[in-house]
Amino acid sequence: MKKVLILVFVMLVGLLTGCSKQTFDFEKGILVVGLEAAYAPFNWMEIEKTDTNHPLQGMNAYVEGYDVQIAKRLAEDLELELVIKMVDWDGLILALQSGMIDVVIAGMSPTEERKEQINFTDAYYESEHVVIVRKDGKYSNAQDINDFSGAKIIGQKLTIYDKLAEQLHSHNSGSVHQTPLSTIPEIVNAIKTGVSDVTVVEKPVALSIVNNNQELKIITLATAFEVEEYEKIVSIGVRKEDTKLLEALNNSLAKITKTERDEIMLQATGSAPEE
């Protein structure tokens, strides 16, 4: 009986330990970054090693993009070894909370809903939102938010893009807000094949898409989308308890000028792969 009680006690301790909050340990000297590796120009996967990409942990592949270059700058400034893991978009916050990763650097906006779960750094990029349509499509000459009557509108699941897709839908009679897709490549394919007519993305993402898909075009609407300030930016996700890491990241981000950030994004947009 005593052995059984001891065993139960050990199991309970193990469970409690496993459920305890994870905190970042600077002494380990490692920064584990999570991203989806499917969101150009912020991040995308590559098979061959280059001078600028970074290995994906546990995979025979590499990751490149704006997020990767920002992560490199931060790790170097903090004198930490950089490790990058690929995590599905809808699993990033859970991976952070569970301790699987230390930060999320994945083009993520600090929405109010997400801020209830995790903390965010200062912005590391700011952009406007635009729409993408087919050049030969019905909506190629659209100019305003009300010019998409009857359109099939697609957004990305669990992102500001899908919220703006709903906003576009609300301005246009007969339009359909389709079930959101998980990745940008899926959305691009839907537009190209006519399954969808229009999508909403950030301008850098749009530039990357049209650079590699000549049949698509960008439209900057005369009437801007209604968005909160936090929805125009992307920030780094950090666990609530990691206040020292949050401060350190903000200090390092402050050393990267706007000019440098724009140059990094320009390079990422120019080298992003075809979606």
C-alpha cells in the first residue's frame, strides 16, 4: 500500500511539474523561435542552405524571410544561439505557453484576444492592408471597398486578414465570405483557380505574391479598411511571465532602425518564392 501511495505521489508531482509555467533561462544561452515557415515574405521554407537562411530544427530544411533576419539580429545582440522551429499557425501560442518555443516571430499582430494569452514586444514592422485579385477577373478594375458586389472573398484563418475579409463582405451585397483557409499558398491557389475572387493581406505579403504570380494584381482601395493601430503592426509574442526577456527584446529591437527594417523587408520581398 505504501509503495502504491508513493507511486501516486510521484506521479502527481510529475504532473504538477509538467503543468508549471515555463520561463526563459538566459543562462542556457539559447533562443527558440517559432514560426510557420509558410508566410512569405515574413517566413518561408527552403530546401537548400544559403548564406542567409537558417536551419529548421528537426527537419532537413531551412527557413528564410523577414522574421528570420530579425530573429538573427536579436539573437546576436542578446548573445544567444538561435534555434528555429516550424509550428502550424494555429498552434504557435500553445507552443509558446507550453515551453516548446521561447518566442513567436511569425508576422503576428498583437490583437486584444492574443494579448489575453501572451505578451507582445514593440512593433518590428508596420504595414497597410491591400486586396489581391486576378488581372483578368471581374474585379480587376475595382477601386473602392464597395466595388466587390457578388465577390467570393477569402481570408486566412485566425488572422486579421479574415476579419478584413468579413469587413469587405459587409460592404458588398451578394458577396460571400468563404470559410477561411490555413495558409497563404492555399489562398493564392484559390484566387488563381477562381475558387475565390479576392483576398486581403498586408502589402509586403501582396508584393511577394504578385512578384511570383503575374496573373494577379494588387489594389490599394480608396477607402481604407477600418483597423485598430495594433492591427497594422506585427510584434514578437512572449510568455506572460517572461518580463525580463520582453524588456531585452524591446531594447534590441530599438537598435534596428526603420531604414534597416525597410531594407530587410525589401530583400525578403524580392527573394520570396512563388506561392
